[in-house]
Amino acid sequence: MPLITWGPQILVGIEIVDRQHKRLVDLINELHEAMQENRSAEVLGHTFRELVDYTHTHFRTEENLLQKHGYENYAQHRKEHYIFTDQIEIYRDRFEAGALSVTQLLMEYLRGWLVTHITSSDRAYVPTLRAAGIN
Ligand SMILES: [Fe+2]
């Protein structure tokens, strides 16, 4: 069973955002599965790096949209992204240095952050994008 179930409970209703969120969910689930199957550090590291890289890609997309359409909480939203990317980069670096394992606790952190961010902070900008004709 995947760590995060993809479904309406985490959709925001903006096509590009939902598509990118789905990819993030897939990568988190992939990392979780690799952890459960005791895959090698090489395999885990590969997925971990992909997750960090794609997080950057996704946040850039969102921030460009929010800035372009004058979202009033843009600065705060971007700050949440910064805090998260800083944190996962620290984890990734520590993992690569052999100083951190991918654990259930780490996976719960990733799931908790993403689901909470999507369902509260991301959903909050939807009316702004809708008003700008973005679907
Ligand atoms: Fe966001």
C-alpha cells in the first residue's frame, strides 16, 4: 500500500499543479517502497535526489504562477517552500554522507509536509489563479 494515496482529498483543481503534485507523491511513494524493500543506498539515493530535484522544479512552477498573478500571500508561500527545500537538502546530504537512514519517521515528515502544504497553503491560492483564468 502506498504511503500517500492519490485522490480527490489532495487535488487542488489546477491542472499543472495537480500533475506535478502527482509526480511528487509518486516519488515519495517510490522512496518509501525502496526503504521497505531494503534497497541499496544507491537506489535510495537516486530516488531521494530525484525527489529533491523535482521539488525545485515544482516550486518554481508554482512561484512563477503566483508571482505572475499577484497572489497576495506570495512571499509567505515562497518562504514555506524555502524552509522545506532547505530541510530536504540537509536530509539528502546527510543521507549521501552515510549519516542518515531513510526511516519511517523521515517518510512521515515528507508525507505530512506535502499533504498539509497542499491541502492548506496550496488550496489557498486557487481562487487567485481561477480569477486569472487558470484551470
Ligand atoms: Fe506550494
